[in-house]
Amino acid sequence: MSNVTEFILLGLTQDPHLQKLLFVVCLMIYVITLAAPRMIYDLISEKSTISFNGCMTQLFAEHFFAAAEIILLISMAYDRYVAICKPLHYMTIMSRPVCVFLVGAAVILGFIHGGIQILFMAQLPFCGPNIIDHFMCDLIPLLELACTDTHTLGPLIAANSGSLCLLIFSMLVASYVVILHSLRNHSSEGRRKALSTCASHVTVVVLFFLPCSYLYLRPMTSFPTDKAVTVFCTLVTPMLNPLIYTLRNEEVKRVMKKLWGQMGKAGDM
């Protein structure tokens, strides 16, 4: 028997000005999230079309966020390097201005990279056919529809996208080689914690760069597996990322172990 019929949620903050700011930020995140299921809508639609401007916007957004994520992955690798190799100087090196600079660099470089893709596509005439054998607008399907010779433009796009993936991936691998080399002087417990800290980031890097390298480090032509790889990049990887980072949290691990133990006991009964 309870007299309480409702609960009052205090929310994230009681500051009315901050509430309005958070409303705008959360609304933008929500709208961006809802824009992704276009593929899901097309699965049940009788006719799947997208305007030319919408296609270019989708292409820009795809490469903007991909490039921004690359910069953030580099920043995270640098953060792990400082935390493990220079722990006493961590707060000085990874100061708030440095973090703000890294986030700003991710946004600016993402905008530049996405803009370059649009500049490439703006040079191409599309006079028909207009059927894209894909579920989204991407570089290779659009190049195949252009009614002009793209043999020169194709390698330039590969250099801008594929070579960027390979270069950044090599840099990240090299950074972790340095980190692993520095762990020789740590205790076994210190090495275990450091490796646990780096494992989630390495997993995300592999999940991001292997499909990226497959799609863009090759001749600019479509392959039957392109759609499956793109689905993995756009749906599966974003779904796995929160799980990978969350399961690194010690409190979450304890709860998961407790839940797993309770499920095991229930099964024995």
C-alpha cells in the first residue's frame, strides 16, 4: 500500500539557462540520430529516392563525422600515452585548453575533409542513369554514375580517403607500440591496468579502420561485399562502441558479474 502515485525527476540540472542549452544540444543529437534510419525506411518503401542536394548532404555528413572520429581516436591514443608514460604530468599536459583544442581540431578537420569530397563530386556531371546500387550516397557508387572519365579523379579520392585511413591507422599502431614498450618498467599490476585501459580503444580503432581501409584502399569500383561492410560501419560499429567503453568501467563489470552469478544460480535451481 503506497500513497505515492508519481515521482518528481530533478533532471540533469536545476539551472533554467543550462536546461535550455541542454535541450538544444539533446534535440540536435536526437535529430541526427533519427536521420540515420533512412536505410530502414527504404526497406519498406516502394520507391526509394533521394534528391541531389540530399545525396550531397549525406556524403558530406558521412565523411565529416568519419574524419572527426579519426581525430578523436588520435586524441584518445595521445591521452593514453600521457596517462601511462607520463602520469605525473598528465594534468598539465592534458589540460582543459588542450582538450578544447583537440575537439575543435576534430570539428575543423572533419569539415575540411567532408568539404573536399563535395568539391570532388561537384566537378562531375550526372546525366543518367540515376540508379545507385547502394543504400546510401558514397564516393564509389557516385563515381560509377558520372558521365565522364573518372580515372584521374578516382586515385585522388583514394589518396584523400584511403591513404588517410592507412596513415592514421599506422600512426595509432606506432603509438601503441611505444606504449607497450614503456610498460616493461611497470609492475605486473600496472601493466594489467594499462593494457585494460588501452584494450577498449584498440578494439574501436580496429573496428573503424579495417572497414575504412577495405572500402577506400583499392581501385575505385564496387564489390559485392561493399554493402555488408558499409552496414557494419554505419550500424554495427556505432552500436558496439558504447558497449566496448562501458564494459571497461569497473562498476559496470561488478554489476555484470553479479548479474551473471544470479542468472547462474537461477539456472541451477
